[in-house]
Amino acid sequence: MSFWKKLLKGETQDRVDYYREGLELLAVNKYHEALTSFRLALRESPGDTAVLQQIAITYTRIGMTDEAIKTYRSVLEKDATVGSAHYGLAFLHLRDGRKDEAANHLRAFLASPPNEPEAQRHVQHAQKTLAELDSPADGPDPAAVS
């Protein structure tokens, strides 16, 4: 928002926090504007995994899932332990019917889950989804029953 205000008013003195601005725009569903702010934040801090994750989330929300997948993968190339990137990828793969890949990313996310109270619903969702993926679709395998 401040970026847009400065652009329209021609102000350049104050430094803009593009990341915070992107979060604010994302919160009010202004996805394309948020994407612009996150890209500007990335320009100031190339390779920042927090910014890249927000870009991936924004891509997901505007339906650019291929771009979201690429962006999450670039986060994991920089730091394979970023659980939220595994979480995001898991559900994008699940949406595309790639259950094995989704399960692998859910396992990676749950290997070191976030412990913030606001993240617990995501942890529970991941646990429930993984349990569903790991359970046999039609009950026990008849060949396995003696």
C-alpha cells in the first residue's frame, strides 16, 4: 500500500517494507498487488525463503499452481528443512493426484512441525491427511489376511 502511495505521490524518501506490505495486501485478497510487493521485497533480499514462500502462497491463491510448485521447490533447494514449503507442496501435489509425492512432503513437514499455537491446525490437518493417504483405500488387503 505504501509502495502504491509513494508511486502515485512521487515520494521516495522513506524506505518501504515491501514484505510487510505484501502481507497486508495478501490479507485483504489483493493478490496481484501482493505479488508485486513480494517481488520487490525479493529484489531487495534475493533468495529470501520467507519472501519466496509468500510468493508461492500468492501464486496458489490466484490459481498459478505450476508457478507455486516451482517457487516452493526453489525454497527447498535453498533450505530443505523449511516445513511450510513441504506443507504447501504436499497439498498442491494432492490436488494434482500425486499422492505419493504429497505423502512424502507431509512426512517431511511433520518430521519437524511448527509449535506455534496458530500452526496447530495445519499440523492436525497434515496428520489427518497423511493418515488418510497411508490407509488402504478399500480396507485390508485380502492377500495379507491369513
